[in-house]
Amino acid sequence: MRRLTSILVLLTAVMTVQAEDTPLIGNVLNRQTTSLNGDWHYLVDVQECGYYGYRREKLSYGFFRNAKPQQPEDLIEYDFDKAETMPIPSDWNTRDQRLFFYEGTVWFHRSFNYQPKAGHRTLLYFGAVNYEAIVFVNGQEAGRHVGGFTPFNYDVTNLLKAGENFVTVKVDNKRSCENVPTLIFDWWNYGGITRDVLLVDVPQTYIGNYSLQLDRRNPKQLNFSLQLSAKEANRQVTLSIPELKIRQMLTTDANGHVSTSLKVRKLQLWSPEVPKRYGVSLTLGPTDSDASDMVSDSIGFRTIETRGKQLLLNGQPIFLRGISIHEEKPNGGGRANGPEDAHTLLSWAKELGCNFVRLAHYPHNEYMVREAERMGLMVWSEIPVYWTIAWTDDDTFANASRQLNDMIRRDQNRCNVIIWSIANETPHGKERDTFLSRLSRQAHDTDSTRLVSMAMEVLAASNYHNKLQDNMNEYVDVISFNQYIGWYRDVKDAAKMTWEIPYDKPVIVSEFGGGAKYGLHGAKNQRWTEEFQENLYRENTAMLDKIDGLAGTTPWILKDFRSPRRLLTGVQDYYNRKGLFSDQGQKKKAFYVLKEWYEGKK
Ligand code: GCB
């Protein structure tokens, strides 16, 4: 017993070396990184006994200690080294058959060899973990994060040592009323470390994040700002864009911040037709010293604005030929990640004739946004404020607000992102309005160069007349709404419908569609057949043409996706079948209807 006590005292002392909560580093993919992707050991911990004792007290000697028996009689009831492995990033539901429906805690663990650079700092970065992550390095807590689709990082310099290290993550994807998303949502609650894990090597003070964008109103002016990781004054920052012959030296203020505006004369703007990006490099001096930092980027420039009911890209009216996409692998489901998945999904959107994608219903992985930018696809990016959130809960608001912030901070230099969406199909009410109007203000304050929208609902139509009425109209730049005529309502109604959107803003129909099982054929009134879906698309596109101010659509959805709400055996089998592609990537008949309609919108 005495031996145990002295070990505990020692461990508690070590525990006090806490890592700091670190602001999100920008452009992580172009930093000096070591990947921790690959095989991680995992343990499924249904009762969280690796974290809580039998009276639900928090253990100071939980699984994160990675303890090993020291004496033959020692009792330790777990061993990561003997546990099974799964590749990271991934989701446990499709990696382990036993975990297909599992919602709860899984521990992930790996060891790695690392030689920290003298005088440098190391960040531990996660692209996303769904839903709650508690991260430990060498047995000590580095930090915890809530929210399944945004990146986070910790400064783990003080927790690492030269040589063998280990990282342990407690991942918990239990749903709850107060979470964002909440208890009920129409997609699979894939659990796990679903995006990249990286060690980022940075100097003591480094380039934290930065923004380089075309001025909202003046296409001859670039606005630049940069924040160092520390409030260090008089550091020299050089911004260079060789192709534009720009080389600007700036000096940080007392907050470690620089900002400037630059006049540019001949600028090739980014557009879906010519997705031009410029090579940009940022240097923190003095160069050739250990204190220097360098980040390179590839940045495009464009303007996006509204004029009455028109949407203008680079000053010209544009129609958004879009499609909604869930972040699922192109063939067979499971969470998508990486450039190949992104390329395949986006190629399908291109084949459909799209110039726009709605990345629903949460921020997708960074590869998706970057690949879309490279391929000339504009993006709608959204946070999972979906259906009925706990509107009056302060923690819920803080969570949504943080997700919004981190989504914007990660992608603020991706010029293809034109719309930040703050919600999907939320119930009208004062408390919702307060919550969402705060989010809208936040999005505008954080980023003035993009538009804010949300997917609204048109409440039941009377006499075939649909009037959109939502108090949030004044807080958004673009009016978007979902409608399911032909699926949740008779398709024959489509031709009779009239639409009134009484706001002088552009309109996007952010969802419409219906389900079909690929390969199931029959009459056009037979539900679940490809013909039913084909006819629904015909009727809907004809109806949409009559909406005044229609500036784009993002039908629901590119590909069948997994959902626990879709239980019809033999047809749905836990897939929402509204895809234009099957879960295996086969095209359904409706694909061609939409493609043809989009042909006419060019
Ligand atoms: C909606 C939701 C979307 C669902 C879709 C459906 O309105 O926004 O998340 O998956 O309907 O299939 O019912």
C-alpha cells in the first residue's frame, strides 16, 4: 500500500505540468509536420472505467497513464500494446463490425519516436475528433475538445521528451440534448479520430494565423493581417506574392499583430472557369535564425456580394449550380478524409455541371475545401446547428460559437468559400432568433468578405401558395430554404405551387429531392424507384424556374449516405436514399435530369 501511495504522490506532481490551450494554427497542411496517422491501438470502454472509478469519481490513474505491471502481483486491467489496432484517421463504426451502432467511449493510443528541436515548440494537432476528445501525452492531460468537425491543437512542448512518447485520446460520441448537433440528426454519428493527427514543429514564437483577401468592395485592394502566437512587438514580417511583384515588410505591434492594405493593378480573379491562385509566402524574421518562421500558401482572390435579389461573383451575376454533399466516402460509406475522397466526390459534382457545393451539415475536412478551390467549385460551409438545439443553454451557444469561429479561422483564405451557414431547419421562436442572430453577427464580424445564410423552412403552404416568413431574414445576406414537394408532399402539387419570398435578397433552394434505390425500376408514381426520383426532379426543376430571384440550388443530395433514421429493410437499410449516386457510386436516372437543367443555367 505504501508503495502505491508514493507512486500516486509522484504521479500527481507530474500531473501539474499542464499543456496550454493554444489558438488554432492556420494553414497547418503547409507547416513543418510529422504525421501521427497510421495504426492506433484502441479499447472500447462502455462504462468509462478507464476514466471513472466505481463511484464515478475521476481517476488520477486512468488508462491515460498507460501503466504496466512492475511486479508479478501488480493488477492492471488493460494493456494498450495488446489491444487491436485501427488506422487513423477513420471512424470506428465501419472499421469494427462490433461498433457499427456504438455510441460511447473508445480509447485510442499510439507511441511514437520524436526528437523535439531545441528551442522550438511542438503542437499536437487534430483535424477532428467526434465528438468529445480528452487528449493525453505521456500520461498527462494536454486538453479537451468538444465538437466533432473542427480542428484543435495543443502546445505539448512541455509534455514531450526526446525518444519514445505516447499519446492517448479518450473519444466519446454519446449524443446529448445540449450538444451541437443535438440528440436527433439525419446522418450517422461516426465516432473516432476522423481526421489527420499531426505534430507541428514551430519556433518559440510563430506565425499563428493570417488572412489575405480582396477588399469586399474594391477589387483593386488586398487586405492582409497576421497574428503571431505571442504578443511580441518589433518582429519583422515579410509578405511576398512574386507573381504580383509584391514584397512588403511589416513590423508587428505590441500585440504581435500586423495588418496592411495593398493596391494591385492587374489581378486575375478566381472564378469557377479560371480558378487562379497566387503563390504567397510569409516570413517571420530574422531569417536564417532559429527564431524565423516561414509559411507558404496558394491564395485566390474574388469578390462575392449581393445586389437586390442578385448574387454577384466578381461583380457579375451568377447562378449557383450546386449540390449538397455529406462527408462520406464515395464508395461504401464511412467518413471521408484526404485528397482522393475529396477529388472523387467533387468530380461527380463537376460531372453534374456544378459550380457550387453545399458541404452539409458540418464543416468538412480541409482537403475537401482545398480540392474544391483547385477545381473551381464555390463552397457553402456550415456548422451543425441542426433542427432543435438547446437554444437557451449558454454552453450550447458557446459550443456553436466556437465551431463557427474555428470553421472560419481554418478556411478564411480559401476564396472559394462564399457562404457561411449558421443553421439548418430550425424551429421559429424568440429564443432561436436570439441564438442565431448572435451567430450571424459573429460570422459577419469575424469575416466581412463572405455572405451569411442558413437553411430555413417554408411552413405549410395554403392554397398552393408558399410564403417564406422567417424573422432571421434580416440577419442573413442570402435567403435559403429547404422544400420537399414530391417527397414529403404530393409531386402533383409542384406544378400548382406559387412562391413568395418577400425579401430583397438572393434566394437559394438549399434542399429538394427524394429517395430512390439504385437499380429499382418501375412506374413514376412508385416510391423508391429511380423513375419516381427522376420525375420528382423534373417537376421540381420546372417549379423552381418560377421562383423570383432564384440565385441557385443545392439539391439533396450527391450520394446516398448512412442514417440511423432510415430503417426500411431492403430499400433503405440505414441509408438515406436521396442520393443522385448510390452508396457505391452508381448514377441514378435523376442525375441526368439535374445535369440537363444545369446545362441550361450556364
Ligand atoms: C432535411 C434535412 C436533411 C435530411 C433531409 C431528408 O430537410 O436538412 O438533413 O437528410 O431533409 O432526407 O429528409
